[in-house]
Amino acid sequence: MKLSSKARYAVMAMADLATHDSGRPVTLQDIADRQELSLSYLEQLFGRLRRGGLVNSVRGPGGGYLLARSSGETRISDIVLAVDEPLRATRCMPGSPQGCRTDKKRCLTHDLWAELGNQIYLFLSSVTLDDVVARRVLGSSGLISAPPPAESAGSVEDRSDLALRH
Amino acid sequence: MKLSSKARYAVMAMADLATHDSGRPVTLQDIADRQELSLSYLEQLFGRLRRGGLVNSVRGPGGGYLLARSSGETRISDIVLAVDEPLRATRCMPGSPQGCRTDKKRCLTHDLWAELGNQIYLFLSSVTLDDVVARRVLGSSGLISAPPPAESAGSVEDRSDLALRH
DNA sequence: AGATACCCGAGTAATCCGGTCAACTTTACG
DNA sequence: CGTAAAGTTGACCGGATTACTCGGGTATCT
Ligand code: FES
Ligand code: FES
């Protein structure tokens, strides 16, 4: 799971596709115009989305792209995964089950990052394309397990500025 | 909030600092040796951590660094924030309250990414340094709100391979 | 045929990032 | 006082990655 801006664009494009879903194929040019993205870039993106089985393509005049599954059945995590392949991590080799670092057993922080990745995946797969276009994204609802240490009061408010990529 | 490997190193170093906390300052050289990180790089990192008020420094011989707060009172989110400053996002300008894109109101995906950022922050601030060194990180416990759409069975298992950075 | 649109792979310019270096300051100790 | 042990600063580098483009190809409709 990687979070590049490519992934953001893909989700934007898919959302656009979902909103203009009327049985008839939608051309990339339309999406490019509406979302103000470059056509060439979209082609690249939709190549992956198609190979990932998320959209179907229709060639020739009158062609374009169609959602392969309904927007309620397409999870955001699917999109991100399709467009930004895993590209396995730096130090921690997920291949070998045991430790990543040098030869010792997993470093202390391993579990932390693993769990974080898990949380992110869980969240992204809990949201469907339909949720997004219907603006039905839970507004800071889903709390995560343990509350923060009762200290440094009132600092867990709306920290929404996540820099996914530059 | 940005998730680079710099942040990972910072957390590693802080965890090391927390485990070797005995009232006496710990030198960066020690940390560098134990965690197999470069001294120069650690200097850079700890400069930020100090400015962020997470550690105190003692200069001169016998000097080194000390945790400013107890390990139970230091949240992981604090570390990440200190070391990897926000670096505001691409399209979505967090400065202006309304829309990010061109001039229209916020694009459909805005809320999604905002909420994702929020979730990440929530998670990271629910874990303290102490939790990490005590290996007390919840193993895929904290589920997030809505379950994924009941479909495409059994695909929400342990997807822990988050590629934070190359 | 010709136009429309997808398809694909190579190429590129810029950015970013992890990491280094050198010079300076502060302080302990003898 | 002098020296050495540390922290402090800021500039710098090379490689990797990203975002994005281009040009040519292929299917298909009219
Ligand atoms: S990150 Fe996996 S063992 Fe260190
Ligand atoms: S990401 Fe904020 S409005 Fe598009």
C-alpha cells in the first residue's frame, strides 16, 4: 500500500466515472476536462485500473470506460492497490517472516508500522466509491481503540493535514 | 503529517532513548551504534526533536540527550510531527478553509483524504513511546467503524505492507 | 476509409530524500 | 587554561522516484 498523488488522481477519476455512470462509456477526454488532469496521464492510470479489473474499456468511436463493478462494490483500497503497486518496504523485508533488520529479531518499531499500515488499509477498504460520490465519508467518527494518554489536553482534534505526497 | 522513513528513524531513536533512560544523558553515538544509523543523520533528527520540545540536550563531555517527557507521555504522533513538518499538500490548500482545487468547492475526494489523515493521526497519537518499547502495540485490534462492503470475501486480512517510503 | 478512442512503452524534467561534511559552540575535566 | 567530548548549524550531494509527456499502434464505429 502506497499513498502517492497518483493514487489520489486515480480515485478522483474513478469518482468522476462513477458520477457520470449512465450505461454509456465515458471517454478519458471527458474525465480529463472535468478533473483538469492530462489525458496522457489518465491513459497510464486507466491502463492499470483496467488490468486490475476495476474498469472495462470499449474501443473505437463511442468508446470509453465503464465501471466493472458497481460503485458500491468498489473499495477505495482496490483503486489505490491497483494503481500503486505494493513496492515492498525499505528495511523491513516482508518476505521473510522473521526480523527485517540485519539479523536480529524485528526491531521495536516493526509492530507499530505494521499496525499502522493495517489501519490505513482497513480504513480505505471500509469506504466505497459510492460513499465518496455521495459525500458519505464519516466525519471523524471511527475512533481507534485506545484513547490517547490523558495528558496534553485537547490536542486530538481535527488534524487532517496529511501530506500523502509532495 | 508526513510518513517518511525519516519519521521511522526518529521513532527508532526515541525508542532506543526510552529504553536506555537512566537519568544520565545518552549520546547520539551510542544510539547510532545500537540502531545502526549514521551519527550525522541523527544529529539532524535530534535537532528537530529538541526544537519540538521532545528531548532535552546536555552539552559538553558526559552530555547527550534526555527524554523531555516520560515515555508514557510521549506520543508517536508528536515525534512524527516534530521530525517531518507538515509540508502542506499538493492541490488541496489547507490554508484556505474552502475548496482547494481551482476555484470550485472542494473536490469529492477531499473529505476522504482529510478523514484518512485524521485516522492516521488518531492512531499514532493513541500509541505512546512506552507502548512501543513494551511491545504493547495492539495487534490488528482496533477496527474502524463501518465494515467493508460484504463482498469479495476474505480480502480484509492482514494487509500490513504499507510502503511509507521507497 | 477515416475518425475516434483506447493501448502501450519509452523518455524526461523535476523533485525529493536519505545521508554527508565541515565548521562552530558549549562544557567537563585535569 | 587547554583540550577533548559532546551538541548545533547549515550547506551540500547523488541517486532514486515521481509525475507527466510523446509518439506510434490497434481496435471499431460510421
Ligand atoms: S521494521 Fe520490521 S523489523 Fe524493523
Ligand atoms: S483535495 Fe481538497 S478540495 Fe480537492
